[in-house]
Amino acid sequence: MSEPIRISKHIPARTERYEVIWLVPKFQAMNQNWRRIRSRFSYKGDKCWWCKHPFEDGEMMGMMCIKKKGNRVVCQTCAGLIEKGEE
């Protein structure tokens, strides 16, 4: 990715805008080890950060870095849309 992708989400009260620094569409498959490790953190990473789709074991996750938010996991559908620059 040469330049950051900007994404936005309209919530009834406001529109949130984020800058994606990098994106890895096929990061890793969800598994029990991931859930065990992330259970100690406030951000569990057990569902898509963008659309809130809950991950099932074996489902491929994408990883992206959001400016001022850090790393977040996304589902394959959202990763594809973000990679294309769609909101």
C-alpha cells in the first residue's frame, strides 16, 4: 500500500473516520489459542472490528493498523472492501 486508505462509518449520531496505515487481508485463521491469548486484553479480537461479525474457529481473519487505534482484526468481506478503498 503506497498511501493510507481512508475509511468512514456513519453512525446515527456521527460519522467516524479512520486512516488505515496497512492491511494484511489474510492474516491468520481464528482458533482457540488466539481466543486464550486475547482473553487477557481489553480488545479481544474475536469479532470483526468494522462490521462486528463474530469469528468462528478456522475462519480467516485480516489484520490492519488504524492510525491512533493500533492493530485491529477484520473479516474477509471487510478486508476486501477496505483494500479496494470502499466504505
